Amino acid sequence: MIAVTVMVVATIMVHYEVLRFTSRHLTELPIPARARIIAVVCAAFFAHTVSVWLYAFAYWILVAHLGLGSFEGRVLGGFEDCLYFSVITYTSLGLGDLYPTSHARLIAGVESLNGLVLIGWSASYTYLVMEKYWPLHVPRQRRP
């Protein structure tokens, strides 16, 4: 339960800080509206990538080092399994070729819910930025 709470708070803080930093500095960028929207999508992707890696490290510490749970299925062994499992869990893809047992199951369930909430947050933030910058697109002039 402690690990789950720490992970949820950590990923929310990462997401909040990345989006806050992006909001604060987006208007300062000397780039066109199109590039600002792309910057927002890249920032959101960065925040999600950091969150996935945080969960992967949590699995790695809890499973490989503390022995609190394990993975079954097509286990290759090592950190790569933790990272792969974190990606498919965070995105709610859940391929099923690798699955947690024991205490790791709780973290996996919460990671999926946490990913869903953070992806929704990114989508709504991206929408707000697009609503602001989309009308500023300057149509390209056609050559005669």
C-alpha cells in the first residue's frame, strides 16, 4: 500500500510539474502556433514516459530486490521485463504475455488506473492548448 501511494503521488507530481512548466514557458517560445501544439504533445509524452519508468523501477525494486511479488509468463528476467510490463499496464494494453503475482498485482491495478487518469489529464490539457493556438494557424499561400 505504501508503494502504491508513493507511486501515485510521484506520477501526479511529475505530470503536474511538466504541464505547469510547459504552460509557463509556452508563450515565451519564439515559434509558430503549430510548433507550440507539438511542444505540448511532446511534453505530455515526456511526462508519461517518466511515469512509466518510475513504475518500472518500483517493480524492479519490489520484485527483483525485495521479493515482494514476481512476474509469470514469458519472463526474460531483468529490468527490461519491468519496463515492458509497466508500459503495457500504464496504457491499459495488457497483452497478457507477462503478468504479476502476489503483491505486484496491486501495483499493476493501480498503475493502470493511474495511467488512465493521467492520459485523460494530458488529453484535456492538449485540448485547451489547441483551442488557444489552433485559430492562430496561418494558412500557407498557394503558389501561382
